[in-house]
Amino acid sequence: MSDQFDYVVVGGGSAGAAVAARLSENPDTTVCLLEAGPSDVDDNNILQLNRWMELLESGYDWDYQIEPQDSGNSFMRHARAKVLGGCSSHNSCIAFWAPAEDLDEWEALGATGWGSKDVFPLYQRLETNDGPGEHHGRSGPVTIRSVPPADPSGAALLQACEQAGIPTTEFNSGTTVTHGANWFQINAREDGIRSSSSVSYLHPIMDRPNLEIRTHAWAKKVEFDGTQATGVQYLSADQIHTRTVRARREVVLSTGAIDTPKLLMLSGIGPAEHLRETGVEVLVDSPGVGSNLQDHPEGVISWDAKQPMVTDSTQWWEIGVFTTTQPGLDRPDLMFHYGSVPFDMHTVRQGYPTSENSFCLTPNVTRARSTGTVRLRSRDFRDKPKVDPRYFTQEHDVRVMTEGIKLAREIVSQPAMSEWAGAELFPGPDVRTDDEIADYIKRTHNTVYHPAASVPMGAAEDASKPLDARLRVKGVQGLRVADGSAMPFLVAVNPNITTMAIGEKCSDMLKEDNR
């Protein structure tokens, strides 16, 4: 194997696969893609989308236990994928264009070139979408299709939403849905195989001679000559020997919102005081690295089903509901996922009843104001980082989710759900007041597994942002970040397609800047 390439991309996930695939379209450009996990090729554990929940806390999961929470659920775990394709190989493949208002706010905050006018064409480029409208792409690598309305309980739920005043509204129409519900769009083929970034971008080009994909290659640190990034040290598949792969042009970190700040800090880029305390030599004092962790916290309310629930599904979470909890908002502040399965992973330990024939609604806060941190546990790259989301440290988040529990009850009490909704399992009919609901939420909430914004981009002069608007790490040369950590803030919707778009745009900028 050669150990020198034009570009080294660390992380073969949602954005990294797109970066590597697009850069290597030029046969004169050599690319090495490092992935810590195994390949997903011919692995139905990964590829079969309706099995995605089996991947949680499995060997394909970094499985990050969060730090104890003062006002949230300390039993929470953040699933981060350890496999080619990253979290697009590990998630439920809910596919959304981000609201134009979010992207335009990114640009207003200093992320020049990331407004909706710039990012919407990237969605169009990457997708082959069966939805209506001239704005959709029809020939991109990522297959996006609308979930078929095959779940009768889900169909009844949409009718109940209408009865509660929430209309059935097209998703990914190019207009932000602030008050509406529908079956999701998902990035998956009709045969049930996920259209992950690896399936979409990498599987068709595995034999491309100028692209080398190294799996079981766990990055340890970025190497520098002064402040010029020159390559990456990684632990080879034998789990013994360290190798270095060198980059003639640039290194791109695409290891996600938890591992990218970790890798930067291990490489000497981060809050100087923390690095010194951990024994890491400081290369760049960058206080914003790992200091702005955001997420979509998710509550749950569940009912026993009066009729048998479906025994097959595209991915068991097929419907979304958006609304606002106060007037005048241009984006939804509350979103629900409808699940046709028990979702009791944090309620059973609290003593709530459960049922294997049940359904649930999961209110989540689309723009949570609570922010947390990612910090090193030690200078040993093998140690899992300290992940502290600081859930519900802002009252806004508690209020929105409390309203969500109440609205879920209103929806399910409508006539359309009368033949489906049995007893409320959790939190149960005795939990009524706002204080009682808030207490329940803090003890039992989960996450939608959307950590982001932990290495945010912004204006070149903004010292709080570790990246400039071209995804370059400030204070060094030849190093960029392309993943969900680069978001100035977490978008209101499931962010995976936006993360792929970040990879698309990063490849464009690399080509422009290295002509």
C-alpha cells in the first residue's frame, strides 16, 4: 500500500464517503479514506434497514455513555457508528432537506456560502428523489423515496392529526413545514437496503484505482510540520502497529460530532487549559473545539394497542409531525416521530408498564437551547471521550417537550385512534401537571442520536468558531472538518442528508482551493 496521497479523509461516514468519492472522480487525484470500523459490503446486519435497532449498543456502535446529568437522564447513551458509512449505516434513514431558514441563519452567523441558495442545489445533486416538484434531484447517488402508507395504525394517526388541526403536509417540498404531518421520506431502496453514504457513494467505485479505502484503521492523531497538517497516524487492523499516511495537499476529518473534537484535541487543537490538564501539547488554543455540543432530546409517550401492530416496516419510525408551541415562529420548535414498536428503553427501569404490542409518539425539541461539551478523558486515543450534553439546563427545552406530551395526548384522543389506542402505558394517566410531566421527561428521555455543532464553522474573525466558512481549521493549514460537528447549530430536522451535503460542498471547496 502507498502511504502518500493527495488527500487523506479520516472517517468513511455520512460526509467522509461523499468527500472521498467526489475528490477521486478526478483520476489524477489520489485519495486515502481511513475508517476505524469494518466494511459494510455484503453485511446485511448493516444494509437491511428494518434491522437498524439491532445495531444500538452492538459491535458496530462506539456506544458513548454520557456524563451524569444534573437535570436529565444519566442512563443515556449516544450511538455513533463504527462501520463504513458511519451513522448513515446505523440510523433509521429519515431523509430531510433542512429548513431554508436554518441555512440562511447559518450564513447570517458567518458561514458564508452556506445559505439555502447554496445548499439546496447540493441536496438536488446528491439525491434521486421520487417526491414531486422541479426542485428535486432525479439522478444523484442517494435514493430517497416516500414511505408507503402500509401501517394502518399510522394511517389512523395521520387522520387523528387532521382531526386535531394538524394537516397532512408534503415533506421536502422546498417550503418549511411549521405545522403538518406525513409519512417520512427515507434514503433507502425499495428492496429494503439502506441508501447510506457508503452504499451510495463508495460501493459503486470500490475498484477506482486512485481511491484506497482502509477499514479497521483507527485514527490516533493528525501529524503536523509546524502548523501544516502532513498526515494521520492510525492504529492498523492488527491492533498493534501504528502507521502514518501522508497527505500532499490536505487532511479532512469526518469522524462525527463526538470523535472529530476528540481527534482535534488529541492533535493539540482545542481549549488550551483542558489540553494541558490532559497532558496534550498545545498546538492551537481553540476554545470552541468540543464546547458547543447540541442535540435533539426526545421524550416518549406510549399506548397499548387494541389491535395487532404491523410485523414488518421500512424502519419502524415512519411518520413525522411538526408544530410550534408559540405564535410567530418561522420554523417548528417541536417534532414527533411515530413508532410502531415499544420504546421503553428508559421507562422500564423507572417502573412504568410496557407492552410488546404498542405504539408511541416521541416529542423532540428541534432547537434545544441546552448546549454541552466533548472533552478528553485522557491523552490515550483508546479512551472514550467525556460526552456531556447538559440536557434540560435551559427551561425552554423542558417547556417545549412538556407541550409535546400534552399535544400527543390530544392527537391520540381523537376519534380516528379510538380503535387503536388502549391504555396509556407511560407516563400514564396519573401524570397530568406540567411539573409532573417535566419530572417524567427528565428521568426517561432519550436522544434522537443527532449530536452536532461541536466544532462549528463561522466568520474568519470569530474566535469562538474553530472553523472558517470553508471548513478550514483555524490556526493551521491543510486541515478541514466535514461532518455534523461543523454545523453552526443543529438544524431542526433529522440532519443526515445535510451532513452528506456538507461532504459534497467540502469536496467542491477542496477542488477550488487546490487547483
